[in-house]
Amino acid sequence: MGNVMDRFIKPLIALYGDLDTDDADMVFDVYCKQLRSFDDEVLEAGFSTVAGSYYPSKRNPWPSPAICVKACANSAAAAKAKWQAQPKAERGEWSPESQRAADRRICSTIGRKAAAEGWILGLWDHYRRTENYPSQGEIAKMQAAARACNEGLSEARMPALQKLAASIAARRLEKAALAIGENA
């Protein structure tokens, strides 16, 4: 979700220097794959943790991907705990935190299924509003609503409705790409 290269790898290079390897791109790819589920704020906080606690050596001049993932996971957990400590009314369902939490939750098996079947927007909206996983009944309602929306908008003749249909399709593609990890 976040920009791993700009928020984590480039600062690592600045702090610890270039990697002494023949295939740095492959190593960077490993870091990017391991850290791609974290958003920019978590990546920055994770880097800050690594920078403050990792002591390089001749044998290990860079922190391992596992150390970096653990630092980011701890930062994400701390941010989540801080966010959840706020009363829900203060957070608001359209707050950036609620939207990021929904983005994180669709990066899952159910999110990939929803993306493939076309009801990803309903799932994302459910996560944003409720902060909970949906029940089977709620999933069935999301699937039915997505089918009805698709059928109704596919028959749109008015320019405003065609524009709305295009906007919904673009948003669905954006969230589907996020769910299946294409924009990591």
C-alpha cells in the first residue's frame, strides 16, 4: 500500500550505505514484497524504529527483512491501539484512519475474492463503517447490491449516470488492485 522504496529502502541506503551484493534489485524486491502491506505512515515509523535500534556490523550491515517487518508491525499495532483508544464518534467513519484501516483489511483472502467477483466496494465500505469482518449474510447482501448496481448502471443512458458508472468502475479497479497487491 505504501511506497516502500521512498519511505523505507532509500532511507536505509542513506543510513547504512549501498548493499554489497551483485543483485541489489533482487534484495530490494524482497524488502518491498515483505513490507508492501504497510502504509506510508507505518513505514516511516518502522524505519524510525529500525534506525534507532539496529546496530550494523561487518557481517550484517543492513537489518534483515524480518527485523524491518517486525518494526513496521509493531508500529502498525501501536497506531491501531492509539486509534482504537479514541471514541468512535471522534474517529468518524470517513476519517483517514478509517479509510486506511479499510484499505488494510481488503488486502486479504476475502478482499481478493471480492475483487474477483466485483463486490470489493461493498466490502471496503463495510470495513470503513463497522471496523469488523462481515458475516455470511452481510456478504450475500454486498454481492446482491453489487449485481443490482452493475445491472442498473450498465443500462444508463443519461450522461450523468454514465459518468457515475465510469467513476464507480474506476474506484472498483483501484480497490481491486489494492486487494490483490498490484500497486505495491
